Amino acid sequence: MSFDTVAQQPKLMYLLQGVAAFAAVVALVLLALHRGPVRRRAAALILLTPALLLLTVGLLLPGLRTLVLSFTVGGGDAWAGFDNYVWMFTDHRALVALRNTLAWVVLVPLTSTAAGLLYAAAVARSRFGALALSLVLMPMAISLVGAGVVWKFVYAYRPSEAGQIGLLNQLVVGFGGEPRQWLVDSPWNVLFLIGVMVWTQAGFAAVLLDGAIRAVPTELTEAARLDGASPRQIFRRITLPSIRPTLLVVLLAQAIGTFKAFDIVKTMTGGQFDTGVIAHEMYDQAFRYGETGRGAALAVLLFLLVTPFVAHQIRAQRRTR
């Protein structure tokens, strides 16, 4: 497919205009700094100007535009008031997306963090700890689309009389069971999709928690061991309280990332069979069905749901400094 320069000329002109405007701002900043002595606060404000400009153009204005679109119908042609928000909490498909998103946000952080914590505790004092962590971290090197493709083959279904190509169904058939369509049966298919996300994120939790466990003073654990504490008691009474700030940061980071779950759902089920989430439903409404207002309303809801988690994470990071 060839690139049509004439057809893309307006977009290229917008791009060139943006680059030229940003270059002009940078030039003005450098000129202001070199004209004479500048106070520290004024210099900081001048240096922040390009970044603030980019944030305004790339984040603030689109956010306001999305908020306005959420009160319109269709492609933004007519005012709809709160109809899109009413639809969001009354339509079956939208309610399924909300329910599934809640399941993702609750199960993914808890499960991946718990798995990462247990793994980190097991390998923290091991001679081969670095190798073990690198192995569990490998799934993070795969994109979520790639992980979805891999696990779609793992969950692949064929009739019992045909040869199975899916690993999970092959194991079921090997033990005398009947193959199942794992990605079709609701609500269990949502759990199988969540399992893919946990597989990709457990390594992230394990690496951070391993560093926190290694930072626990050995004097505390040795003193507890001399007092007769068992490994389980040491882990529960000393290790867990010591790594609580890191544990909270990991949980919040996992929850924030889970709100954006889109790739796995799109790759494995396309949102069918009641597996949709807010991010995927937002994409479908805005770009597949042409309901920009509904897609914008879902985007606003997603922003409102993520904001408390982001604010809490910022406060948690400030406490750890």
C-alpha cells in the first residue's frame, strides 16, 4: 500500500506547524535565559514552559474536548445532556463492561502481587535468585498483544474427535475429560483472560518485592530466629510490615495498569461472550459504532475511576522518600 502524499498533506501541514511552534517556544526560552541574570523560580518557570505547553495541547485540551463530547449524541452533532451517562448504567453491554472491569481491578492486582510476593520470598536468599527473577520477568518482555496471541493458542478448542492444538484442552483430554471452549463460557472466560494479565504482571511485582525483601535488615531476622521464631512467623511479623510501602505501591501500580486493559480482550475475544471491559467498550462505541458521545462518556468514567488510585500512589511514593 503506497503512501499518498497529496491526501495526507493537511495532516503533514499540522505536524509541521506543531513542530515549528514548539521550536519557536524553545528558542524564546533560550533567548530569555541568555539575555541576563534570571531568578531561580523564574528560570524554572521558563524551562517548564515547553513541557507545560505540550501538556496543555496534548492532554488538557483533548481532555476538555472529550468531556464536551460526552454530552453529545453520535459523532458530536447534537446535545444529549446526560443521556450517555444514563445509557452507561442501564445498557446491558455497558453494565457487563463495568462488572468485568471491577473484576479485573480487584483480581489482577491481588493475584499478581500475591504470586510475586510468594515468588520473591522464595528466591530472595537463593544463590540463583537473579536467574529465577529473570525467568519470571520474561513475560513482561512480550507485548500484551503477543501474550494474548500465545494464550489464545493455549486455550484453543477443537471437537473431541479432532486433535487438540490447545495445551489446556490437550491436558484435559489426556486425563480423560472433554475439551471445553474456555473463552466462550461466561463468566469463567473473564477469569481466563485475567489469568493472562496476571502471567504478564507477576514478574513486575516479584522484582520490586524482591528488592524490598533484600532491604529488610538482617539483624531483625537473625534476632527473631534466635528468639525461636519460625520462618512463617518471621515473614508475617517482620518481613511483611517492613515491605508494606513497596507492597502498596505495587498494588496501586497494578490496579492503574489494569484499568487500561484492552489488548488482551481485543486479541483473544474481541469483547464477545460478555468479556468486554470499559477500555474496549469505549473503543467499540467511538470507532466501531460511531457513537463518539458514548465512547467519550466511558473515557470520562475511566478517568474518574483511575484518579483516586493515581492520587493515592503519589501520596504513597512521597511517604517512602
